[in-house]
Amino acid sequence: MSETTEPASRAGKLDAADELAAVRRKFVLDETVYLDGNSLGALPAAVPGRVEDVVRRQWGELRIRSWDESGWWTAPERIGDRIAPLVGAAPGQIVVGDSTSVNVFKALVGAVRLAQLTGGGRDEILVDATTFPTDGYIAESAARMTGCALRPLEPAEMPGALSGRTAAVLLNHVDYRTGRLHDLPGLTAAVHAAGAVAVWDLCHSAGALPVGLDEHGVGLAVGCTYKYLNGGPGSPAYLYVRGDLQDRFDSPLPGWNSHAEPFGMRSAYEPASGALRGRVGTPDILSMLALEAALEVWDGVTVEAVRAKSLALTDFFLECVREYVPAGRVESLTPEAHAERGSQVALRCADAGDVMKRLIGRGVVGDFRHPDVLRFGFTPLYVGFGDVERAARVLAETLAG
């Protein structure tokens, strides 16, 4: 297939006009077309040097003094405030630490407890039936712990299922398999109108599109930082607790780090004020400070610009697939409508597992989701339109081979 195709020519013009093109230089990249940033983001170039400083100087030389002198102790809130504008939150509402799974557990049990403070026999949790498996597992455990019934439902079914029994609703902002963007404003409003508390999982939206947590009155939210936020493998997740709920948020995992006097070593627990209630144990400093360095790539970048490029990239990829791939060979599972699309494209393909292995062998990295889905994630900070055209072209050549 010729490099001088019409899509290839268009890609060059789109890259020349890309206002985010310069951000690509802030990442460690090679000739690979990397479309798996929705699983693990690329390495920001500033991270290795920062980690070396943390290990050699802060830990190696300052040692325990770094808890104060290097700001280790305040890192969970400081980095939370760095993430806040990326998800539409004011400062003081996000704390960084623990894994997504742990934070889902804290948020969901905390949501049930908040709802039950109003009385009324709220004894039911609704959970997104299409959710990432760990959210479902956590929801089952939270239901057992709180004595609630658990009802898995499609997000579109949620408004009609809400009742006076509903305590909490756990939803994914973007479906991890299809890339479908769910209606966070509408669903949040419906949940809260029913007297329940909405908990949103932002793993596949934060850093790729506007979220608007404060604007839309979200009560609780969680998210990881190793996808579109590029924090590195296993980087700590975060917990958002809306400001007016913080004094009533009752975490099921109270730890010494969330105590009002953490060094008082009291036997009785007294929760700290503010978002600090979301802390549990000692912060994971090495990965946390790597994340802090990674977030510097956002300096001067708006989420709105990222969203505009994300939609342009996914539009262009779908156009190239239609242009290059024989009709009927793949089927897009990702909505065409911008209002319903995250920052990935999922293609159904009968032999998807083998096709993805061959794509990776040819330098186009996406991922495979059982049983038949090719998944391509588009991180606007470092993916260009030339990458998109090449990926679609190599996909077509692979399917024809």
C-alpha cells in the first residue's frame, strides 16, 4: 500500500497543524506506533532523573529527613491537587495513594454509609454490569459488608431502577472494552435526585477528556494514574471526596495516616479533616514522586485541547480503517457520536488475538480483549495523525496477509 495515499497526505497536514505536537518531545518514544496508553502510558522524559534524585539524594542522603525536607509527608494531597484540574475539581478534594481497587472499596462503602445517614432503609447497591471485573468484585464485597443487595445493570437501565432503597451506584465513565462514554452529568443527577450517592470510576477518562466532577456534583470518584496520566506501572490511584461530604465520609479503611493526630499513636481513631480521610497507611513514595514528575507534561496543556485532538484522532482512525480495511473484516464497537466516545477505538475481529500479535510484531502496539476485540487507545499528548494512518494501514496489510 503506497505511502502517498490520500489519508497519508492528510495525516501530514493534520500533524503540521497540531497544537499539541510539541508535547510529544516530553516523552521517551521510538518508531513504534504506541496505541496502548489506555493500559500503560508512555514514559515522560523527566521521570528517570526525578526518580534517581528521590533514590540517591532524598532517600540515600537525607533519609528520614525527607519526610519533612523533601515534602514526602504532604505528597498525597499535593499530587492530588495537581490531578484536580484534569478532572474538574477544586483543590483539597483529591488524595493520592493505594490502588484503584482499594479506592473503589473505600468510596463505595463510604457512599453507602453516607446514604444511610439519611435513614429510609437504603439497602441496595447498583453496579455497572459492563464494568471492569475488579469493580464488580469490590461491589460484591462492599454489599456483603454493608448488608446491601447488589444489582448489576447496564448504565442506561440505572435511572429506571433507582428507588428509595438505593444507597450507592458504581459506574464507569468510559467502558474499558468498547470506549463508550457514559452520561456522567445525567446519571449523576438521577442518582442524587433519588437520594443515593454516585461513585464514578475515571480510569479510562481522566487525562483524555473533560470530567467536570465539581460542575456535575459528583459525590465520590476514583481513578488510576498509569493510563492517560502516564504515571508508570502500578502508580498510585486517587480518591475524590466532594468538599461538602468530607466531614461525613466514613472510610472503611481507617489508618494511622488518616488520623487527626497520626503521630499521637492513640488507640482510639479520630479521622482527619478534609480529603485526608482518604489516606490509610504510609504513602508509596517512590511511585508517588515518579507520578508527580510525570504530571509535569501537563504544564500549559488544557484538557479541552486534549479532548479536541482525541476526537480528531479517533475520527481519523475510523476513516482510515474504512479506507484501507476490506469491508466486513472488522466491526467498530466504538460509538460514532462524539458525545458517546472516549479516547479509544475497539474493533471486533474474528481472529483478534492472532491479529494483535502480528500487529505488535510490525510495530503497532494495541491490545486484545477476549474474545474478539482489538483495542486501540489514543493518548493525544504523544500520538500523532501519522501514527494513526500507519496503524490503520498496517492493520489492513495484516488482515490481508
